[in-house]
Amino acid sequence: MKVLRTWRDRLLQQEDLNFLLTQPIRTTRVFALKVTETFLNAALVPVFLTVPLLLTVAAYFHAPLWAYPVMILADLLVFAAPVGLGALLAVL
């Protein structure tokens, strides 16, 4: 739910959105920048809180070296999914 509120605030109630849309920038780029901004504001803190936990569990169970980047990427994707869903729902 927080992601939807963040999307509403970031995309629909931003003063810079009208300015950005009048510039010679593709609207898809503006949308991508807003998605990135929303991810940084809404999901980056949980990512930073869960990465040490994942790395600790991997170290405890003696995971192979290739598992560490896979776990970090999976963590990013898990928290990026609600941001993408919120973006999709905000646009519809």
C-alpha cells in the first residue's frame, strides 16, 4: 500500500512532472526516472535491511560464491516487484 501512495505522490502530485513533460525528453524516459525515484524512496531501505540478513544466512550455511550475487539480485527483484505493480496501477 505504501508503494501506491508513493506512486501517487511521486507521479501525480509532483510539480516537476509538468516541467519534465514540456522538455524534449521522451515520456518513457520520464516514466522510467519516476519508477527509479520511487524505488529509491520506497524500497531501498528494506533492501538494505535484508541484504545483511541474507549474507549472514548464506555464510552460515556455507553457500557457494555464486549464491551471493544471486541472493542480492533476488532481493532487489522482490522489492522492485511492488514498485512496478504500483507504477502499473497508477498509470491505469
